[in-house]
Amino acid sequence: MAVSNMDSRTQASGRVTEEAAQRLSQLLSQLWSSGGSSANKTAPLLSAIPALKNLLQPIAGAMDGDAERGSESDNDAYCLSAPLLNAYNELSQLGEWQLALLGLNLEVRAHWLNLAAARCREAGAMNDLQVLVKLIQQLGNASAWVLAQLESADANPQLIAGPLSQLERDLLGHSLNDNAAIPALCRILRACFTLHTLSEQTEALTPIQPIDNTAKQLASNWCHGRLLDLPESLLNEYNLKQPIKPNSAWLLVSQPVNTEATYIQHFAQQPWWFLLSLISFVQDAWAAEQRGGLLLTLPAGQNAFAPSQINVVVQGIEGDEVNLGSLAEFLALLLSELNIALYPALTDSAEGIQQLNRGLGPVIGNLLAKKIWKFLEAGRGEPGQYRIHPEFSDACYSLPLAPLFGYKSQHLQQAIKQLAQASYANQKGASAVNRIKS
């Protein structure tokens, strides 16, 4: 793969110049805004920041006639991975994320460690030791780096502007030697330490195929390492804060569909439709076995076409029921099991789960309107239930949907059912332990 002039200058000098860092930060911004970058745009990043080779998800490309399998030239693109998304979620803004990734380059990181060491020495000289304790807590595991810096023979940490101070001001509004930047400096080094450790502990990720929206390959898009964009309404909200445009060639992206489109076309362009239709299909097949089942319930007082939260309940063989929480919680666990990350934000927090529940509302309204799901009213005060629509159920066992909802999506169906069964067993076990203790 060709190396740019910028890379040649960087390698020749052994330093990342201000000009090179500016260009790298732009490439990182582009990587974030689309969820991935083409191989030629990623090449300068991999050259200047080798640790990224084990943190980015390769997207396979066409084989060159004389290329060796597994070489970087086989890859068309590189996408974000869960660790890189996690790092973003732990930081306060995109600029901090860009700097944290630049800090994976030792030459870049060296000055920031010098600043953190100077801050620790400054805090240690104060009467109030809690200032130092708080600083160490903010640094987290990166405090090991800072301690090593302080213990080095030539340690002389100073609070001076570094070679990338202009870039720091451009991205954060102030340079990292400023007093106001202490929290940002700690967050950046902490995230950088986590990513650096992961990059050393893992090998380069196995390449995955580009998105194929044909009926033949639709289910295979849902593979380990894939990114799934947030439901459309949440993505629109996110775009108001910071414009992003997920690349539909590499990510599972929701796209407009003609109202006259077939089921296959809808599922190819609307991944959330496909995932939720699979859940109702598994629910239907499980009920037919008469050995327990999966219930999707709507708490009383909500609009079935725009629910703020649906609950997932697993029914045991004896008819007993265990509530697994909201649909968003179940989906977050499912995607984690599949090693598919949500882009641009993960949903580990309670707030994130609440947002995802809200974002699923319009999707469920569309499934009802399209007669993929059906809502069954219940008695007074009882929760209603969502099930597969009879017309869609029949269609799933007929061409052209039968292969897709049969053997081609079997790995997804098994993941759904196994997660529900495992969660049911875990909660039943926990309840039994609690009864014994009480």
C-alpha cells in the first residue's frame, strides 16, 4: 500500500509534526463521522499510529492476483470497533477522542505525560493531599505511565506548551498545559492507556465482508465486528449535535425505502426491521413447541404504535414468567453476544437504554403498519402483547422469505432464543438463592 508524503516525512524525522498531526486529526474526524474509512485514507493513520492496526475492524476487499491472503492490501476499508466506540463514550467530545488516538503514538504522548507528571508533582507539594489523590483517580491506570515518567533519571516535568498546542486549542478550545485542561488531559491519557493496553493484548481483527443487501447474503451481514447504526430517530437527534453519515457499504445503516418495496427490500434497507422481525419469528416458532416462550408486553397506558418501552418476558414450561427488562436491554445484550456494536453510541448506561427504548418506538409503529407485527389488547390493567402478524408469519414459510427466515438466519435466531433462555435460567437461579438466604 502506498505511503503518503506526510508519512515519509513523519517516519524520516521520527516525529509527528504539527502539520502531520493536523492531517491525522482530520482523518480521525472523517473516520468517526462515517464509522469507517477507505484503506487508502486509513494508511497514513496506520503508519503514524501502528496500535490502530489491532483496534480497527478491517473490511475485506477483492483479492489481487499476486497478493498474499491476509495482507493489508486485501482490505478495502477499516471501521471502528467496540473499544474505539467505548473510548469515545468515556470522553466528553470528539476532540478528546482524536487526541487520545493520536496519543497512541509514543512521540505524541510523551509531552502529555510530562504535563501530567508536572501536575502530580505540583499537587504533591500542596498541603491538601486530596488534590493529588483526585488527580491520580482521574488518571486511572494511566497513573502508571505518569509514575514511570516521574521516576526516570532525567525527570524534569514542566508545564509548558507542547509541539501540538495549536491542534489542542483547535480541538479543545485550550492547550493541554492550561489549568482548565487538567480534567481533559487526565481523560485523554486514561483512554489512551486503555486502548494501548488492548492493542498490545489483541491481534489484528479478522476482516469481514462489505455489506451485501441481496436476499442471498442479507443475514450474513450480521457478523462479528459489524457496526449497527442507531434507530433513525436517535440518529437524527445525534446529527443535530454533530453531523455523521454512516457508510452503508460497511455498516448496517437504515435507509429510505419505497412504500411498495418487498419484505426483502425493507429488511435490506432497514436493519432494525429485520432484527425485530426475527425476534417475533423466534417468538412464534418457540410458542409452537409448547415448551415455554417469549412474550413482548406493553405496560398499560401506552400507545401501541409509539411505545416508550416494551418489556421482554420469558415463560417457563410450567407457565411461570420471568421479566428480563425492557426490549432495549434485551437487544443490547443480544448485540453484545453477537459482537455487533451500536454506532455512534453504545447503550451501557441507564440513560442510553432509555434512549434506545424511545428510538425503537417509531420502528415498532412501522412494523405494525406494515403488518409484520400485530398488537393484541389485554384486559383492564393487563399489559397488551406484540406478536408476529399472521400474514407475515405465513410469508416467512413461503418463497422468497423462507430461506432467509430458515437456514440463512439460523445463527441470529439461535442467539435470540439462547439469550432469552440463559437470562431466564440466571434470574430463576438468583431468585432461588435469595429465597434460601432469607
